[in-house]
Amino acid sequence: MQAAREEKLQHRKLYGRRTGEILVDMGALTTEQVDAALAEQLESHERIGEIALAKGWITKGQLVEALGKRMGVKYLDLAGATVDPVAADLISEKEARRYAAVPVAFVNEHTLLVAMADPSNIVAIDDLRILTGFDIEPAIASAEDINVMLANLRRAEDGISEDLDTRSIPGDEETTSVELRDIREQVDAAPVVKLVNGIIARAADESASDIHFEPQAKDLLIRFRHDGVLHEIMTIPKRLQAGVLSRLKIMADLDIAERRVPQDGRIGLVVSGRPIDMRVASLPTVYGEKIVIRLLDRSNVMLRLEDLGFSETALVRYTRSYTKPYGAVLVTGPTGSGKSTTLYGTLNILNTSEKNIITVEDPVEYRLARINQVQINPKAGLTFASGLRSILRCDPDIIMVGEIRDRETAQIAVESALTGHLVLSTLHTNNAPGALSRLTEMGVEPFLTASAVDCVIAQRLVRRLCEYCKESYPVTREMLERLDFPEKVVENWKDITLYRAVGCARCNHTGYKGRMGIYEVMTVSEAIERLIVERKSADEIMRVAEAEGMITLRQDGLERVVQGLTSIEEISRVIV
């Protein structure tokens, strides 16, 4: 009891102090860093803790702990905490997500310890008191930890693996011999439905971009793609393969009797209150049909361009181009580099009642209000080229072409940009100057390309270092020179702190959590126009673009390394 009183007195002393002072007392910040953050705060008006976190001076855990001390509440590190399932069961998952709170343990017979993202929310505490029937002792935890804990609690409650391994469900090793009637019975069996729902919910909770259902010789392998890298999640007994795959095909409105040809479909679900669109593709393999689900979170398409990772300089150059009334803006990069997200983010800004925006895509990934989206259908004769021709007869102001794949599409897109339309499209090239050479190779006359194209962006997605476990390490001038860091960074090498990935429970022991874009924005100047007309190589165009101030992909990536957002290893993995 005496220790508890002393702890409360200490909390009262800390309450009301500034976050910067508390972080200094914790040893997380120096007084010089606090002074620098205060100076920056005068311009940015951000909080001291957020500035320190953005600069990599503190971890997210240290910031949350400091906020807890300022509020006079405990800090709970849920990554290493054990939650009492009886306590957690006192409120539903929906209520837990609504209040961003998880009951963790019983303090005594009248009081419940609850981890909250915002312990200062008095209304939430009062509601939890009514819902649980207990007095609430709030503690602070990060919102990310609370979401992970809720996902883990749900999976533990479902008990999917344990239930399925012990139940006998109609099925056969050879899926081709199973009658349609038997498959339907198997699909409707509660454990199969529970299993599929659990896998999809887990993927959504963990922000996976793809789910792979891969038939093997003896089982069905499930893999998730996290931040661009595949991870094995679980295996399912072979006897359940037919039921699981058929359940997915029914959800996507595919033909479950047809297993010899690839099929495509869509699923629309609400997972944890978030609307998720899912693109489903099946592919016959020697052990059965492989099914891949692409998860498209509609909230991502509403992101601002600043949130995607654009640097201030790159964003200014890009904004100058897409706000023009006509011209072509091209986004390049490999599959999965975020090109569509960049274009959708741009369309969100341009989408006003005064503009007629029409897109032609394959497939239409996100459905956007007030935008006319056309899905190509080659079997019916609707290709990018024919769709683009039809679009031009519908009085558009802005046109988005999902991808320029052939000469005809390239020709029409370029001519559209020359006749007063703003055209947004994508190409598959390794860098921005390469897009101009690619159009020439496709058969577009260089003088047309030079006049029509206003801006080319090359982009990649790199993984962000986990804020909780990233580790700093000493640098040397020689090391920075060897890795081609900018001269300004090399000169000030003593002030540079770099970080490496470590791995913890919050990031699935990968050392990374989340992704961001790195960009190479090239505006087509008069000098570059002359090079295009003269059919100069992409390397020559690159040298002129750099001389005019273009930041290359590697330079932009190294800037993110200096900012402590990613690692040298990640930049080397993504960019040659």
C-alpha cells in the first residue's frame, strides 16, 4: 500500500510537466535536442514529442511512456504483457476498437486495469465503467499495440487450427473426384467458413497486401505479403483444401465446378469496421488451384500525396505539372511500386464538380465517387486503345489510362495530351528518363512526345523501420562516401545517425513496419525536349535532368536513411 501511495505521489509531481522535460529526465532526449525541437515548433506547430519522433531521436515506446507520465498514468508495453482473457472478455471487440482500449487485468474485485490509447478520454472511461460494471484504472499504450492485441485475442478466441485438426469434414485427397454436392456441403461447414473468415480478418488486421492459398503435395500453404515480402503464416490439412478453395470461389462469385482454367473475381467485405475490396485470381496448378487475394483498403486511396512519402521538393515539382490544364503525366516503376495509389491520390485532388474525369483501367482497383471508371474487356473488344478512343468522344477534362502497353494506346494518349486534355498514365520502366525512350521505341514520334509529356515520375516502395526496435549504429566518413551519400551529408558525418533493422513482436520480427514511397520527379524542360527530338539515350537525358535539379531514386532513398525512416539494406534491396 505504501509503495502504491508513493507511486501516485510521483505521478502527481510529474503531471502537468512538459513532455520535453519528462523525456530529458528519462534520458531519451538531451536539453539541446529539446531546444532544437522548440525552435522547429515555432514554424511547424507540431508537438515536441512528434518532432523528436520524426527526427529519430526517440522511439514510439518512449514517447508513449512520457505521455503516460505527463498524464499521471501507467505505461503498458503490450508487446510483452499477458492479458487476462476473462478481463478482455468484458467488452466486445467492436467496443474495444471504438474506444481503442483493452481490459488487461483485474486490479482488485472492484477495479479493472484497461490499456487505452487516450487515457484522458473521460467519456470513454465512463462508458467502459458502465459496460464492464467495474471501476476503471486507465493505463496508456500505443494504438498499434492495442490493435495487435485485439487481433491476437480474436485469433485465440477463434481457435481455428485446433478446431479444424480435430474435426472430421467430408473431403477427398483428389479434389477432382469430389462431386459438386459434396463440395457445397463441405463449404457450408462451420469450421471452413470460420477458417476462411479468420484468415482474411488476420490479413486485414496485419495490413497484408496479398493472401496466397497454395496447394502443396500434403497440405495447403497460406502466405501473406507484408510490405512487399511474402511470409509463411500457416498450413491447412489437405483434406480441407477443396472446401477452403471452393468457399473462396463462392465468395468471389466464381464457378466452383471449373478447375481447369484461370478465373478472376471480387469480394467486398467490412473487416474491423474498414471496407475492404478484394481482387481474387485462381490459377490451376499440379496440386490444385492456387488462389491469390489482393486486399485493397479503400482508406489508402484517400491518402494525401504528402502521406505517400513525397519529399517537399519532389511534391512541388509534381504539383506544378498535374495542376496544368493539359499535358501528359507518366508514373513509372515495376509492378507493386504504388503507381496506382499515386494516380488515385492525384485524382482525389483533381476530383471536383467542374471536372469530367474518365479512367480506363485493368482492373478497376478502387471505386471512386464522381469519377467515370471503365473496365477493359478484351474478349468483348474493349481494349485500352478502343476505350481511350471512346472516352475522347465523351467530353473529358482529365483522362487516366491504367497502363500504356502498346503503340496504339501510346499514340492516342500522347495526341490527347496535345489536344487540351490532362492525361495520367503508367509505364513500366526503371527510371524517369527511360519512359521517354520507351515511347519512342513504341513508335510515337519524338517531336510528339517532347510536346505532350510534361512530367515523369519514377517510384519505388521501401519498408519503414519499426519505430520500437530500430537500432542506431556509428558511421564513418569513408562508409558514407562508399555508399554515395550526398557531399553535404559526408561533410557533416559526425552529426549523422543511421539505423538498422532488429525485429520485435510488433513488426513480426522483421525490423520493418509499413512502407513509404521514394520518388524521382523529372519535369520536361526545353533542354530535355531537344534531347528527345534528337533521340538521345535515357542516360544523356538523366544527366541533364540531374543538372536541372532532379533528385534520383537513390538520392531520395538515401535522404530517407539519413532521416532514420529506413535502412541502407532496404534501399539496396529495392534500387540497384
